[in-house]
Amino acid sequence: MERSFKSWKREVIRCIRCGACQNVCPVFSELQAESTVARGRVKLIRGVIDQELDLTEGFINKMSLCLMCKACVVNCPSGVNVDKLVEAARKEIVERKGLSPLKKLIFRLVLKNRWVFNTGMRTGQIFQGLIFRKGPNGLGMLPRMSLGIDKRRLLSPLALKPFKTIYPEVIKVPEPTMRVAFFTGCMINYIYTDTGQAVVNVLKRNGVEVVIPALQNCCGTPVRINGDYETAREMAKANIDVFLKEEVDTVVVACGTCGLSLKEEYTELLEDDPIYAEKAKKLGAKIKDFTELVVSLEGFENKMGHLPIKVTYHDPCHLVRGLKIKEQPRQIIRGIPGVSFEEMNKPDTCCGSGGSFSLYHYELSTKINDNKVQTISQTGAEVLATGCSACRMHIEDGLNRQGIGVQVMHTAQLLEMAYEAKELCGKAPLK
Ligand code: SF4
Ligand code: SF4
């Protein structure tokens, strides 16, 4: 049976109002308003459950002002799952008030339908030069007009060809040590194809055969966290069917948000489904982050050449607090000969992206991002490695705004560079 909004009362009453969440919430730290910290959101949600408050515009706005970063969750002495409560509130809003026409169009027509999404992205790739102009130093692109996106926002262009069209569905290697499927996610498929290529190249060099199922689609996170559970469930089921058909024990993911969605959130989303509840668990058990998989591969470090660069690392919220991946990327980076690794202050603080949060609340998200960019800059690093494409784009935007020349890349790209350096006998310049 579908979980009712009222049933979240059990979670709400666990809040002891201690205020510990005030010290860690990036939104509260900027706005200093009780209604924007976990404790305040919990109180508002309790008010709606107890029918003392209505779903007013103010309430809807407060629920949208959450990055879903889980900083409050891991620091809460009572373990209140604030992000789950906010998500339940957003679902209740959609059920009682409906979706806006724009969200309906994006979620139900575009993101859910692989063919429409793909066609839209390919058309967008052709016409992006009309809507966007080149960013500073030819990097990224800036909107020519508002279009609901702030004109100062630096975006990465859509890649010439989607990642899935670059490779065959099965990338064979001689005498494979293992076979994995790769869930690419939208940003790697359409924007950061360099990350996808690095994932494939690193795995190939370690004798891993990679399958890239052509019918996979968006993981559905943007749809689910905006409260459209009906569409999110359909998207989850479609991906589950696609990946369970593959004869693999591991599905590798190179994005913390997609990984968390496939590993845990599909199971929660489908827990009452008589057919898919078990299937979701089965898929969840196969999910591994790229860095988690790499450090388990025997001799992965023996292929690294010398990279004389200073590197720092940003922990994406869903990777570090969701999937608990913290040491693996550091083990890879520290293991590269010549790399000087400099830990930044509070590397797991949210970069302010929050997926669509940075589109709806750009001004606020840039303030949060400015702090992150400053801590990156203080390390003196030339390269920032991370494990999430949305963080990469948002941090690149912040670095551009502040005129700081740090190259941002996925940990897979850094490792690929180290492998190339060995093959080129230590003559590897930065890409
Ligand atoms: S830290 Fe947890 S228990 Fe304390 S006020 Fe925040 S949500 Fe409530
Ligand atoms: S999830 Fe993050 S943004 Fe939302 S209330 Fe918790 S700490 Fe604040």
C-alpha cells in the first residue's frame, strides 16, 4: 500500500529540536531563517500533517529551498531523515496541487521517454550556438537570453555526439577479468562524455569488459525529488528491466546521485510493488561507484605514470553521505606518483548545486558555491577531482565567476591521465 503523508508523523516526532542542524545546513548558513533549517522544515511539515497549516505558497517555497544534501541527516542526534521528509512533502504538494505545465512536459514527455529526450538533446546540440554564447577563454557557454536560466550561469555545452553513440554496446577486451554494465546517467551521456570515456578506458586497461545498455534512461532523480513519484516509478522500472537483463554482477556508476538512486532509492520507491520490490533490491546489490570498483581491481595502481600536479577533491553529497564513498577516490588520487594531494577545508560541504536547486535559486546557490570555490582556491591545487557531473558543472561556474583557474574533472579522468602518462613514458601534460 502506498505510504501516506500522515505516516511521516513517526519521523517528524523524532526531532528533539536540539538545533544541531543549524551548524551544518548550507541554506541556513546563508539565509539565517529558522524556516530554512532542518528543524524549521520539520516543524512546518508537522503542521501540515496535523492539519494546522495549509500547503501555502510559503510552505511550497520553503520545501523547495532544500539542497537534499543530507548534512543535517548525518549530524542529527535523533537520525531524523529530513531529506526524506522534504521529499514526502514535495510529493504531497504534487498530489494535491498538481505539477506545473513546464515540469509536466519535462518529466512526463521528455525525461521519461528516451527517444524524445535523445531527439531533444541532439536537436539542442545543433542549435545551442543560437541560445548560448561562448564563455570566457572559450570555456563553457553563457545564455544569450534569460530562458529561466540566469544569464551569468556558465554551462557546459552538449557534446557533439552522445556518449552511448561513441561505443558499441559491448566493449570487448582480450581475456576479461570481469564484465560490468555501465549506467552512464544523462550528464555523462550528453555533456561530459570525457568522463564516460575515462571510465571505459580505465576499466578496459584493467581487463574489464564493459556493457553499455542502449535502452538505459535517466535515473529519475530530478523527477522524484520534485515529487512526481508516479513518473519516477515508471522510470525506475524501465531501468531495472534493462540492467537485470545483462549478465553482470556489477553495475558501475560514475555519479553519486545516480548511484544512490539505483542502489537505494529505487528500493524505497518500489517497496510496495509486488513485482519490482525484489527486482529493485537485486539491482541495488549490484551497484558500485566507479572508484569503489577500481580500488577492488588487483594491480590497478601499477599502471599509473608520473603526474606532477597538485590536486584537491570535492566530496559530492550523495556520494559521501549517501553511498558512503570517501576513502576510495582519495586512495586513487594519493596513489598517483607525482600527485601532491591537498585536502581542502570541509571537502564534503555541498557545492550549492542540488540539481535543479541551482536553477530555481541561482542567487542563493552561487553564495553557497562561492564558499566552496574559496576553499578550493586556498589549497593552491591545479586540479579539482570529484565524483558527480552536476558538482563539476556548478563548481566550474563558480570558478569562472571568481576568475580562478582550476581544472575540474572526474576522478576517472585523473586516473586515465595517470595511465596515459605511464604509456607515454612520463611525458603527460595536462589535457
Ligand atoms: S539536529 Fe535533528 S533533532 Fe536536532 S533539531 Fe535538527 S532535525 Fe531536530
Ligand atoms: S538536506 Fe541540506 S539543505 Fe536540506 S535541510 Fe538538510 S542540511 Fe539543509
